[in-house]
Amino acid sequence: MAELEFVFWNWWVLALMLLVLELLSPGFFFLWMAASGFITGCLLLLIPDIDSEWQVLIFSILSIVAIAFWKRYGKKRLIATDHPLLNRRGEQYIGRVFSLYKPIENGEGKIKVDDSIWKVHGQDCDINTRVKVIAVRGTVFDVEKV
């Protein structure tokens, strides 16, 4: 059985494929594997007589170390932003007051927010009653009568 031989550019092609995979998936998992593949290819370019087993071992160790480092570093380092609720649309409405679009009956009703209609939970109220959003559970607002 012939031994599998890698050339430096094989690792760079693998790194490129992992980068494409990173673009198609969320998170930063494949990015670190792509970096490890690129570094392994660079190392093989400098030292061309590294055995295939050692190349795979180097790639594996670099990948594990890079991913572990990112997981540890990424969880501690939160990105500060001036719009912390940008992608949490429902939470943007906590504290605002709206009129009921449909009355709350048996604890469920609806409000109209801009061009959207949201389901609400709260005490029974008539239509057009002013309610304040106090919490969000998924796509349902918890409200209280103002």
C-alpha cells in the first residue's frame, strides 16, 4: 500500500476549503483549522522532508490548541457596542407602552408595534387598553396594564 504524501500546497488547499466552510457556517470553528492548515503548509515548505504522520499530528495539535484558545478567549471577551439590543428585536420594546390591537382574553391578546403584530400575555383587558411591555419570552410579550 502506497504511503500518502502531502505537498505544502495540499495543506493550503485544505486551508482554503476550510475557509469556504467557515463562510458557510456560523461561529469561528473552521477558521482556526484553516489557519492550522496554512501554518502546516508553511512549515512543510520550509522543511519538506516531514513525514505525513507528523504533518497530520502538527495540523491536529495546532487545530486543537487554536480552537481551545479561541473558546477560552472568546467567552471572556465580549464585544462592547452602542446598540446591544440590535439583534434582539423583542427586547427593544421592554418598557414601552402600546394600545391593545386585540383584547387580552384568557391571558392572551395582541398589540400592534409599528408594522408588526405581537402576541401578548397578561391580565384580561379590553381593546385599546394601554399596556406596558415588561418582558419577552421568545416572540411573546408579557405586559401589564398601565
